[in-house]
Amino acid sequence: MKALMTLHRYGFGAFLCMCVSCFAVSAQPVAGGQPKSVNNQSPGHDQSLYRQLVERVKGGDMNIDFILLRDSFGDWLCNEKVNTDAPGRNAMVEAFNDKNYAKAVELVEVVLDYEFVHLGLHRAAEDAYRKLGKQGKADFHKDVAEKLLQALMTSGDGKTAESAYRVLTIKEEYFIMNERGYEVHGQALLLENNKSYDVLYGKDKKTGKDVSIYFDISSFFGGCRIKDKKQD
């Protein structure tokens, strides 16, 4: 079953937002509803696949499947049994803005327990640790950021819905389009096989060829709703 809805054109940033305040994932509502309520279960009691993979990376294992890590994050956000709201996020943003790097790195590590797939947070943490002279910590966050970026860019090829790029935010869609050298002219929403896709229409800046690139947005557009519907 397929449904295609063409949406209005809208403006966009050319690059993925790297500021620490642009990816407040824990507050994202599912389509057609309000943000889910959660209890106060701490990360230490969370046995989800997402948490297991995060802990492996924090332990130094850079050989995990980072595409799986990103995918599992979307499932984790739908988990009613764990608290997905990062504590101290506003204070962290304030610390970065004030260039209070000692406080910023203390808080960013807590927030990353909840938003470990946030590429921009790892970049910000790397920069802050370098300013504090802690090169080992900085290198760790640099490595994680590079792995997350590679996972994003290799999650698909975007040529069809079946091989769509798997994204966590709309900004990631435009980041990929920019990286591929495509200028965006339009967008549509595709609903197919209980999944949601964005289709971005554009033109190759080098060849002038028209392109249509598919993005799987099920992780943040209707993901929880669709899973609940399938379980009924």
C-alpha cells in the first residue's frame, strides 16, 4: 500500500547543524500525537540494544555496527519503560555558550548517555576537551563522530524506498543532499509498507541531472505509532 503526498517547498540549511541545541531528540513527538510519557528509570537499569551498544562504545569498542546503533536509537525513543529525557541539557547548552568548558564537558557526558547518536554533541565535546588539554577524551569523541557520520552516509544509497538513507532528523536529509552535490527543489512524503519516507527532488550541481533521493524517516515520523498499530 503506497501513498504519496507532495508538500510545500521550504527553506533549509546547507549543512548539518552542529550546535549543541539543535537536536533535542527526547522531546520529539510522534506524528499525530504528544511526546510520550516516561518513568524515571535510569540508564543503568536500561537493558535495551541501544544502551548495550552505547556502553560498548564507551568502553572503547569502535567495531560495533554504528548503523545498528543509530537504528536502535529510534526504537529506544519508543520504549515506555525508560526515561529518554536528558537531564541538564539546558545547563549544558548554557555552559557551552558561556565557554565554561569544564562544566560543559561534565554535563555533555550526561546528556550523551541519552543522545549518544548526536554527531554535533560529540563534535562539541571534542572541541571542549581540546581546549581543556584533554587530548585522549577529545580523540574519543572525534572517533565516535566520524563513525556516526560514516554510518549515516552508508545507511543506504537513496535510489529507492528499499535502499533509502536512514535518518534521525530532517537536517540529516539536507546534509546528505549537500554532500552528494544535489540542490533541493522539492519534497514529498511517502507512506509505504508501514514505513514513512521523505523524497527530496533536486538537481545534480555538476551534471544538471534531476534526482529523487529517498530517506527513511520512520524513526521520528510516526515510528512509535506504526509499531503500536502493528502490535494491536
